[in-house]
Amino acid sequence: MNKYFDNFYNFEGFGPAIKASSVTSTIVEEYREKLPNRLLEYWHEYGFCGWGEGIFWIVNPNDYAEILEEWLARTPFVGKDNYYVIARGAFGRLLIWGEKTGPCLDINPCYSMIFPTDKTADLQERGGDLTIDLFFSTCSKDEVEEEDLDDNPLFDRAMVRLGPLEADEMYGFVPALAIGGAPKLENLQKVKVIEHLSFLADLGEKTVMADIVAMSNALHN
């Protein structure tokens, strides 16, 4: 375990891995030239699995390819890069890697928001392995948490109320926030992640947020 993943595992408290499934050599080779070798090493060592008791999951991009197309349809990102879901949160948040743009998109399906952060310059300067190491090293549970109306975190309470998640499950708001639901503990249910993300993608327009990093760089150049 290198120092970057040690920070993720121990300091940020994501370890140990749970509900892991082994990754075949066929899948690893499929992504050999598409994703950083370091990420493929993590796949080999830990499998596709949950972290932080299931608040964060390293996933098989193949399982999320169609969902990602649904979420990016009719957005400015179509055709700009080859994108892959590399991780997701307990409430369905999708963390996206682009072959040219690195860890560039963060999709919050609960609120139908897409947060872009073009990391092309970082990827070119640091290379894929260091970029993915920094991705894990700087991860925090807050990034994939959701909060109730009083800004109180929901994950731990949802796990107590509903039980821990399986690898194909997420905590979803029912009714969905996009159709008038409220972010309350009692409105959460365990749902199948792929089916629920597809349902949420169909509910309405996605809001593409400003790329704060790009705006900051523009101001300083």
C-alpha cells in the first residue's frame, strides 16, 4: 500500500474493503490503455468493492456504461472525451474518469447536477498513476454523503435504519427529490443502483455546474 492509498484507507477511514468481487484479467486488459495502471493495480488487489462501510464503491465501468450515456446525453460533454465511471457513492453519486481529462466529472443524481473539473493539465503534467493516487488520497466521506433538511449527514443513520448496502444497491430518496420529495431519513429506501439511476436520469434536465477550477485558472492566467 503506497502513501496515497494509505491516506485513503487509514487517515480518511475508508478501509477495510467490503463485499469485494474479483476482477478478471480480461476486464483489466480491456482498460489497460484507457485507465491508469495504478487503478488497475487496485482492482487486482482489492477487487470491485465497497469502502467506508459502503459509503464509497470502486466499480466496474462496464456496469455503468449505459447509465453514464443516459446522464451525459444532451450535455456539452458528449463526444469530448471517452468517459468511465470508476467509483460511486452510497446515494448514487458517480465519479467519472476521462481518458484525456482525468477525474473530470462528478454527477449527483439526487439533485440532477453535473460538476465538471477538467484535469487535462494535471493529467499531462503528473501522468495517470499520480493523478489517480491523488484522487484517492484526497477523497473524503463528505464528498459522497448526503444531508437532510437540517444539514445532518444521512449515511450512518440510513445504514442503521435500512441495513448495509449490497454491491448493487444504493440509498435512494422516495419520492425522488426531482419530483417533490424531501431529503429526509424516513424517505430513504434501499434500491437497485442501476435501475434507480436510470429512473432519475429520465426525470428531467441535468444542471451542469460551473467548472470552478477552470474559472480560477482563467483568472490567474
